[in-house]
Amino acid sequence: MKKTDLLVIGGSAGGILSATTARKAYGDIDITIIRDTEKVMVPCGIPYIFGTLHDTNKNVIPDAGILEANINLIIDRVVKVDREAKRVTTEGGETIEYKKLVLATGSLPIIPTFIPGYDLENIYGVLKNQNYLNGVLEKVNGAENVAVIGGGFIGVEFAEQMRILGKNVTLIELADACLWQAFDKSFTDEIEASLKENGIKLLTGTKVTKFIGDKAVEAVELANGEQIPADLVILGLGVKPNAELAKEAGLPINARGAIVVDQYTRTNDPDIFAVGDCSEKRCYFTGQDAPVLLASTAAMEAKIAGSNAFQLRLVRANKGTISAFSTQIFGRTYAAAGLTEARARQEGFSMMVGEFTTMDRHPGSLPGAQKTTIKLMFSKCSGVILGAQISGGEAVGEMINILSLAIQKGTTATELNTFQVATHPLLSASPIAYPINAAAMNAIASNCRHLNEGLEI
């Protein structure tokens, strides 16, 4: 029987960072990661295997970091957690005792078993398994008509990559807009226009009722009776927590199937932590259940778990998920953090909104310059930032990280209006029109107009 001080089940972002953080926090303890795949895929890189990388081996998280940290790595699958004996049993017959355990078992794709024909050949969910993805890659290369079901980030990114390969692509979304959970209408309109301009057939507000085919899929039937030709289907319907192991061990599971944890990522067993997609998420603003399953959120939680495994060292560090996203679609970057305006109003927030558009170089005639559009939402009374959305060039990917930190720190519109920025003609917008400053100023100005009524100067 093997023994270890800290056992981590799962080898993606949550598992890796739980282990490496614990190594830095606690020094020379015995740490073991156990995972069920030889290689670990970069989760967010999976769509790009198909249209950009063309090889699953180019989308691998290296093991160098965990091996250099002297962390034991076991390739096997845990089939049972015995909480009373504080040990786990693997499919290969191994028994491992632990002092502390971190569950980082991730998520599984949602498969629409309620749709007839869901089990036909060439209909694929997005599993984070290299062998599985190699099989999908082989089928994609021979496909002509591809239907992508679901207009979230994975669906949109797969649709783009399939189109880059020259496939006939239909993207089908049940809601009225793609990416509606992250962006307001002005941004979703821009995204959808880009998809259509690049040759993707986009069907929003559309329900799939049947997959048609004999042995393999041949078409997708819609609620209106229309049939969309498809010799390959990608299911981008989202993911669900992979928490069966925890459930069988008797740990509490919430209504969405996620492991219930506190703000220190602890379960109700003081020796078991849970991080990443398998664990419960709560909204930063409301404290309500927020099923936002992101590698960046898993990384944050893993650092808390790794630091707090044997002592509480990071106090109240996890106050909820901010829901920070970024993606790139046909060369243009879209990013969001916090609440959308629609969601904030639905939650009852009184708001002021600031918007601004400028070029991301100064002058805008410089090579490679792109238009940047930004929208910031603030609490009308306190001025605290509630959410942000940006579209533009690659710099947008880091600008949203500034705004994610601003949300986490409760930064106000005045502070964002006056925060000092490093600008350069080849790298950024002008200092007199830096998007974050300018949008914050416009929000303040919109709120101040009523104060000027009747003012004599």
C-alpha cells in the first residue's frame, strides 16, 4: 500500500496547480497526482486541434512542471474513495493512503440523450481525451458538412475552426443569440455578423429535434421540419461536473451535480477539498449558484486548496466567480468579465453604463491597428464596477484581466477613469483615449448630467 501526504485526483489545471502550490507552501511533503490519461489536453485549446494545429500532440500540457516539483505521478483511474480509512482504490488494483485529498475530476460534455438519434456515429461531444480526439480528427478530415450544436464559446470556436478547414458549417443555437451569457446584444450582434460574413450558416432561436441517419448521422432535423445536411456533428452544449466519485463517497452534491464546498474549497469532510469543474461555483456579486466552468476559475481555486490543505493560509480568498472570458473569432478578440447589463438589471442593480470606441494604436493609421469597443457597467450609487465587455485586437485579452482584477477589488468608475496607464503608439490606444479610462469617464458623465440641471456658472 502506498502512502502520501497530499493526494490529488485529476491532472488538468485544477490538479496540477493544487499539487505545485502545495509544494511551494509546505515544502518537503509527499505529493501524488493520479490521473487516468497518459497525456493531458489543454482544455481550451481543443477546438484549435482541428483547424489550426492538426495534431493532438501540439495541444498537450507538459508534465515537466510537476516532475520538476518532485511530485509523484500515477496513471490510473480511482474507482473508490474510502473516507473513513482515508485511502483510495484504483482500477489497476492500487491502494493509496492520504492525509489530505483534493478532488479535481473536472467535467464531462453534456450529451442530449433526449434527442432521437443522439447515438448515431459521427456525433461527438468534446471529451478531453487524446485518443478520443484523435478519432474525431480523423473523421473531421473526411467530413464535408459539419453541424455544431450550441452557440457558447466551445460551439462558436469549433464552428470557426471547421470553417477554416473549408467545411460547410451550420451553427445551431437554441437561445436568441450566441454567447448571450457573456455579452450584451451589441456584442453578440457583432460576433454573429462575423460568423455569417465568414460563411457560417447561423441559426439562432432554433431547436434540434432529431438526428437522422442509418448507422452514421446524415442530417439534423429542426423543430420547423427543416433538415440540415451533416456527415459530422459537434455537440457544444456545455459540460456538467464529473462528481460521481465524490457522490459515491457520500460527499454532498448540489442540484447541478457539483461537489458542495466552502470558500476555502473544503467539502464537509475536513480532509477533502474539491476544485475546478467538479466543484460548486458561486457568483461573486450575488452568492447564487453560478455554473461557470473555466480553467482560470479552476486555477484560482487550486491555489487556494494547495495553500490551505494543511492550514488555512489564504483567508477568504475565494469570494465567488467573476466569470472572465476571452475568445478570438476570425482574427477579432472578444472578452468579458462580471455581469452583463442584462443580467445586472435582472438582478436589480441600479447602474450607470459607459461605452467608448477608439483605435488600439495611435495614430490609427499604423499597420495592424484595430478598432476597440468597450462597455463598462457600474453601480449607480457606489460607482463600483459590475461588468465589462470589449472587442478588438489581441490587447483586449489582457485588458479584460485588468478589469477582472478591478471587479475583484471593487474598483470605482472614478478610479478607473484616473488610473495611470503605459501607452505607446505601436502597442496601445492613445493616452487621451485609453478605452478603460474613457469608458469610465463616459459612465460618470452620464450619471452627472442630471446634477447640471439648473446649475449657474
